[in-house]
Amino acid sequence: MAVCINSLIVLVAIVSSYVTYILPGVPGKLLQGDYAVATVHAIVGLVGLLLGMFIVLRGNNLVPQRLRFKNYKAFMWTSYVLYILSTLLGVIVYLEAYVFRV
């Protein structure tokens, strides 16, 4: 359930903000601080979100047999690390956008 709620928040709030404010400046401003960090944040967050959704589907046996894995610990740790990294990058994006903006 948490993955579904998080996915909705990501789709509604975060993706729309990225498309509105950052994407028009890519690739021209990609090497600027806020554009670069926001883009890395988006990529890490998307990979983490997709992996989390896959783990939930796998845990409920809703993926094809060939995609099933048995080593949950490695997949869960990877997902957790991506989630924490995305969160930290999100804090940096916030600080650059609202606190350190000159």
C-alpha cells in the first residue's frame, strides 16, 4: 500500500514539477547545480521507485516465473539505499531551490 501511495505522490507532485521547471532547461543547463542535482535525483528516485514496485509485485507472486528471485535481502537493501539516496538528493534540491537561491 505504501508503494502505491508513494507512486501517486511521485507522479502527481514530483514528476509534474520536474517537467514544468527542470526539463525545459535540459540539456542546455544540465551542468548547472540545481538542474544537475534535480536530474540525478529524478533518475535515482525513478529507479528506486520501479525497483520497489517490482519487489512488491514479486512478493505477491504477480510477476512471471522467469523474473522471480529468491534473494529478497539484496533486492530490499538495494531498494532501501536508493530510497535514502533519493531522499538526500531531494533535500539538496530543496536547499538549492529555496534556501540558497540568490
